[in-house]
Amino acid sequence: MGKAVAVAVNAYPIVQDAMLAVEAASSALADPEDQYAAHIVFGGAGKPTGTAPSSVVGYWADSFGGAFAVEGRGDIRTGGFDITYQYPDRAYVNRWRMSGDTLTWDIVARDRKAVEKPFASYVLHRMACRSSARG
């Protein structure tokens, strides 16, 4: 929030389409050396029954290293899902929503008193892949 960034997000199914991997890479527009990357995994919780899951589980790993990697849990919502990553001092609630070719990804920091403050907000638009390193 308050820092303009360029973000590239690639998403692809993994583990026989049971989960989705998301790779995000960003750099601040004002300082190209200010870079960040995350690898996020999502999957519907529960047994694969052919019906839509009502909850989601995930894992967050990023360029801050293994000490900050964390499991997430959340719920399916209209047009997307919310997933919360709990850290010792606060939780980060990620709200993913898809509408047409636009994906919004809002993150709020929730303190121990459940007070939420905006942390990051992204609006992403679907684009054709330039090339594929995956076969």
C-alpha cells in the first residue's frame, strides 16, 4: 500500500490438478532493486468427491526465506476465496476474487484484537503467456 509495483503472476495446476501453484514476482516502480517473490500453493480442503470444496488450504513461501513460510486456511467465497496465514504477532488475510479477466488480490493485516489494516492490494489482468518454460 502506497508503493506502486509491477507484478507478474503465473498460476498452474500441480499434483494431478488437485492443487494450484501461484508464483508472484514484483518490483517497485520507483526502485527496480526493491524486488519480492512468493510461491503460493492452494487446494480445496476435504476429500476429492467431485463437488466443490467449501474451504481451502495453502502454503506461503517467499523471498524472505524459510523462517517466514507458513500454512494457510480459509473459505470459498463468491467469486473466489479468503485464506489466512497466521504469524506469531498477526495474521495476514488474503482475499482473492476473479471477475472476468480481472483478479483482485487484497491483503489485510489482522492484529490479536481482530483489527484489520490494509497491507497490500493488487489488480491483475489476464494476459497470454509470452513463452512457457514448463513442458
